[in-house]
Amino acid sequence: MDSKSPLRQTKSGESMMAVRNSNETPTRKVQLLDVEEIPEGKAKRVEIEGSRIAVTRINGEIYAVGDMCTHANYALSEGPVDTEELTIECWKHGAQFCLKTGEAISLPATRPIMAYQLEIIQTSVFIHLPEKGSA
Ligand code: FES
């Protein structure tokens, strides 16, 4: 593992990804996918516990965001991922969202999507889902 890898080794030998987008919302950790199941440079839709999530891998880093465009509820996982700008684009009208923060960075969408905190343990990706009733 090189020093630029987002994965870190814990004392117990587990590989863990640095926490992104942490906030004060209580969450629970749920197993999402195996790292190898996540496509490089394009999005995959995953439905877990009633949440639709778009997951992608870019240069080994994994991102998970809400799959529904905030403009008109079309699936973002069906649109392109920009691996340079780290954005996902809605195929319907072209709104772009930041994969790191969920921020809407181009019109016609103005409201953000959820950007999920992830952990990788060994080869498994875990997602921190908001506790029901806390979002
Ligand atoms: S539905 Fe996504 S930009 Fe309009």
C-alpha cells in the first residue's frame, strides 16, 4: 500500500478508508458491496434499506451519493461520471453534482444530493446510513 492510497492499515490489520463528509447526523454502518463489484469510472446503482445509492470508483477511491437527481428525480447512476472533476451528471437535463460533497454544481439542479461516508474493511465497502428519523 503506497502513501497516496486512501486506504489505511489499522493496528489490527484491517484496511480502512478515511472518513469523508462527516457530520453530526447519527449513522449506522451497513455492508454495501465488495470493492471489486464497483465499476471504475462509471456509476452503479445499489438499493439498500430503502435508499437508492450511486456508487463509483475513481483511481481506487470509492464514492457513494444519493442516486436521485434533485431537479426531477431521475437516476444519476444512469448518467456519466467525470473522473477528472469528480462529478456525476444527470443524463436528463445535465445537472452535475460533486461526488465528494453532493453539492449541485450546475443548473438546473440547485439542491444537493446525499454524499455518504464510507469505510473499507479488507475488501468490503461499508456505508454509513443516516439513522431512521434523523435525516
Ligand atoms: S432531472 Fe436531473 S437535471 Fe433535470
